[in-house]
Amino acid sequence: MKILISGGSGLVGSSLTKVLLGMNYDVAILTRNPSTDLNIKQYFWDPSKLLIDEDALIGVDCIVHLAGTNISDRRWTKKQKHKIYSSRVESAEFLYQKIKELDIPLKSFVSSSAVGWYGTITSDQIYTEQDHNADDYLGQLCTHWETKADQFKNLGCKVSKVRTGIVLSSKGGALPKMMFPIIWWLGAALGSGKQFVPWIHIDDLCAIYVNLINEHIPSGVYNAVAPEIITNKDLTFTIAEILNKPLWLPNIPSWVLKIIFGEMSSILTNGSRVSSKKLIQSGFQFNYFSIKSAIHNLI
């Protein structure tokens, strides 16, 4: 099976690539910046300019669409919002049009999505895959993102969408950023600290993609979050406990985060509970059920 990964050099993409290569899959990645440091087949693409090395698509069985500008990279200016949208939504549309144009008999399309589908709000509701999208910025972004993925059904291939929570990894993403102030005794919960944090260990996330690729679980939409529901305060205290560092500062007020990060602060100060029940019922087995086991493994 030939697998093509967009965003293959990112945090999730590089980890998934390593796992798939270890399972002897034929894996290649799409990248704007091919590197001699990567021991893997790389093909150039720049969806913003509608450019792609078409050899990448010849004989491909499954595309895993992970491309996307980090939503927490910088303030959500109008320009940054367009960049986030284009890197996810327009790139998926570009792939669809090229697969259709070249008449590639693609078998499956597995797309990243996000729990942002349910909105940046703090609520006691436990969201499932059947709940509607929110009307805020992330809710609308995820809606367009998933709609582009669903187009691939028109080509007769199976489509899956992975609504991902906060990915915990020692190699990048949120965890090292959270650890840094705690290591220097400057850690604190954000806002009320009561906002929920849907999270997942990088190894479990990669395992979800592998299970979808090899059809060990049915195609469809899944919440890629760990079973244990925690708050921002829980997560902060767990990291501090495992690092054996004190937390003496008061919570960082929401208004301070709003000044620093603007609209983007909503993803820091809000968060709802998200269910992984469908994934478990499909037969998927988590390696990291609890936040303590995940943080212990990564630290």
C-alpha cells in the first residue's frame, strides 16, 4: 500500500511516518521544503500556488491530510486566519482536484480535523461526533475543512476525519511550552483553570491513523481524545508534580491572556468535554488512559 502524507514533516506527520515505515508501508510525504536530512521519499508541493509533483500521486492508495498552519503560532489577524484556512481547506480542495484530474483510483482519504468543531466554549456538555459544529471561528474552520474531505467520497473512496484534541509530545507542540515556565517556577493555571482540556498522547493519535489506514476500525469521523477528562488546572498541577516543581503563582487572568493573544486566547481560556466513546466502541485500545501515565511517559 502506498501512503502519501501531507504535512509529513510536522509534529504528527513525522511521528506517523516513522510508525508506518516501521510497519513496512510504502510512505511518502508532500512538503514545501524537501530536505536531505529526511530519509524518506519527498515530493514538492505548494498548494497556495497550485503546484505539486504529480509523481507523488501515481499509484497512491491512501492520502493522510495533516497539512495545516499551527493555530497557536501567533495572533489571529485577518492575514493569519486566511493562512490557517488556506493551509487546511484550500490544500484539501487542491488535492481533490488533482486526484480527480489524474483519475487516481484512491482507496481512502484520512483527514485531520479538530475538537474546535465543537467551539471554543467551556461547558459541562460531553460532546460526541453527532453534535453539530459551533458558529465561532474554529467551528466554521473545521466545518469547511471536513466538507472538503467529504468530497473524496465522490471519487468512490472511503473518508475518515480525526477530530484531534491537544496533542502531547516531548518533541514539540503544547507540552514543552507548558513545561518551560513550570521548570522555572513560573507555572500557573490559565484563566479560571476550570476549562476542560481534551488531550491525547502522540502515540495513541498515530495508532488511530494506523487503524484507519489498515481498516481495523471503520472509516468515519472520530474524536481523537483520551478517555480521561481533565481541566487546565489538572494538567498544570500534574506536570508540576511530575517535574517536582512548586506552583505558587495565582492563575493568569483571562484578560491578561486576551491582551497578549487577542482572539486566539479563547483556545487557552475555554474548553469543553469531548467523548472518545465511539472510538473505543469501534475496537480501538488506548495505551494512555490517564494524564499521569501520559506525562510520566513523555517526561
